[in-house]
Amino acid sequence: MKHRIGAVTLTVLGPDGRPLADRVVTVAQQRHDFAFGNIGFDFIRPVGGPGRPGYFGGGEHIDLETLADAWLGLFNTATLPFYWGGYEPRRGSTDVRRLTETARWLAERGVTVKGHPLLWHTVQPDWLLGLDLDEVERLVRARIRELVTGYAGLIDVWDAINETVIMPVFANGDNAITPLAWDRGRIAMVRMAFEEARAANPAATLVLNDFDLSSAYEILIEGVLEAGIRIDAIGLQTHMHQGYRGEEYMRRTLDRFARFGLPLHMTETTLLSGHLMPPEIQDLNDYQIPSWPSTPEGEERQAAEIVRHYRSLVGHPAVQSINYWGITDDGAWLGAPVGLLRADGSRKPSYDALAGLVKGEWWLPPTEMRTSADGVVTVSGFFGDYTAGGEPFSIHPGRAEATVTLSR
């Protein structure tokens, strides 16, 4: 973890600008630089108000106060859904109001908001079907520009394109994007998404995201980079409905993708607290059952595995972000018991286990420190934002010194 930790020589000044010698100050961490994320889907209904179905999440059994207390107690980055079929099920009628209100609510609480995804072949609106390819492409481009421009300053991180490897050959349902990808090719689809988004908001962070962690994804990335397309991060999905894959698997996988020299975003991570999905199932979407309960044994396993998984990911220097895919079992993706909260809002052992890392082992709680005769104290901790005597400073890579001025 040494690559996550730094130290600053902090000079504490009084109101007159002179160093405060032999002064006790309380130093406390306020935020991690590392992006510890989760989906924010569950906030759309209680914050933005009721609306048409179109997204998973958003269960109705947990009140906003309970949900917010748990979510904000652990995470600093939220992913919101912009699936085209859910966002604009009828042409020209979008969910912009609810998504905007939800994004603002999160941002006001210090959360970085990410949009997912700008381009994908799944959860598409039916009104795209039957249009010719040129018209579909025109509409795709217009949608990307509209979203990225419209939310600029509020949402500046996007999964620009999702699951490109399978996109041209996807066969599990009709959609208008797969024929376009088959005709234009994968790299052209990536170029379309990234160049339109980049033109709409040059400051945005744009992610290439996929669940296919085979060499096919590596080959795609190589082709994209050779084509001169600028991507800001490589997104890797690790839904583990068939069981935790282990530290060695993750290390090998991360090393394979780290060779491109780009930050790695673990965009979609899940571990189960119920029975595991049968190993013969190839597509997670093919396993949807009437009831998939969380169990005491499964919860203990999930807690142990989430600690192992997060340690291995945070321990790798290329990983910049981890986004867990569900805060609660209430309305969870595919009905799977992936949440850190049970459906009634009570916390599973996995919540406490993860909190023990993010807000425990990897966190500096309010700590009294005494300055030297020169008014100096050395503060070390995980990279992020801190306060000393209530005044802000930060610990960042390459920064060795900082100063705070106390009002009294």
C-alpha cells in the first residue's frame, strides 16, 4: 500500500501569520483521492421523485435517511444510469429532471458523479428499431453530445462505450446498435463515442469499459490506441456471481491491462451473500430466479471476500477506482444478493468489513498532534483531503509541504 500513502510537513500558523509552537491541533482525514464508488441508482426515486421503470435499483423498502447514511459513510463516487432505453423510452421524452436532481444531490454532498453509459447495445429504446444505419449513427452522435454537454460540470466522468468486444455479435435480443457495430466495426464505434464526448466536454474523463477480460479486449485496446483514439481509463468489470476469482487471478488480470500505461477503473464489482450461480451458466443475465436470498453463511463469505478483493485491488498501483455494483439487495441487479445492506436496510457483515478498510485501516480519524518549536507537524496518511484545526490541506503525490492558518 506504500504507493497510496504520503506525508507532508505541515506548518501551522496563527492569525498573525506566525508559526504556532507547541500547539495541539486535531488532524482528520475528510476524503480519499482514491475513488471508492457504488451505484447511485437507489437515490433516483427518493431524491428525483417517482418515474417510469427503466433502471434496476430503486427499491422501496429503505428510507432515504438510512440509505444515505450507509452510502455516504463509505463511498465518494456514484455511478448514475443513462441506459438509452430507460432514459429516453419515448423519442424526445427523457428522464433528465430526475437524473439532474439526483446528480446535484450527490454532488452537494461531495460525491463525484459518473454517467453510465453513453453507448451500449443493451437497454435500447424500441423506437430505434427499423431506422437505417446512417440515421441510427446520427442519433447516437446527437445523444452523446446532448448528454455530455448538458451535464458538463455536474457529471464529468463517463463510461463512453460499454462492452464493445461483444457489441457487433450480440445475439440476445434485437437492438439497433449491434447492426451498426457490425457494419462500422468496433474501432469505429469506439472512435465515435470518444470523439463526440471529447468534443462536447474536453475536460471529461472517458472510460472504455468491458466485462470481457480475455485477450480479445486487449487486442481491441491495442487497436484503439494504434488508431490514435485517446482514452482516459480502462474499465474492467468483475461481477463474481459464480464465486470470488482469487487474488492471483486478479493480479494477473490487472498486470495484463496495466501494460497499456492507463489507469484501471474497476467499474462493476459484485460478490454474493447467498448461494453462488451454477458454474455452467455463461451469461449472468440467463440466471434469474424468483428468490435469491442472502444467508448467514453467505454473508460471512461475502465479508471475507470483499476484504480480500479490495486489498488486492487497492494494492495494485494501476487501479484508480473501484465501483461496487449495489448498496442494497432491495431491487438489486438480477435479483442477486450482492448488496452491502439487506433488503430491509440493515447492514451485512460485508458493509462493516469494507468500512474497516476504507474508513478504518486506510483512514486517519480525528487525531491530536502537537507542533514543534517551529510550528511544524508531520502528517502521513492515504492520499486525500485533510483538515488541521478545521482548516483544509491535502496529501498528494509529490507534495511534501503544506500550511494552514488557524483563526484563533
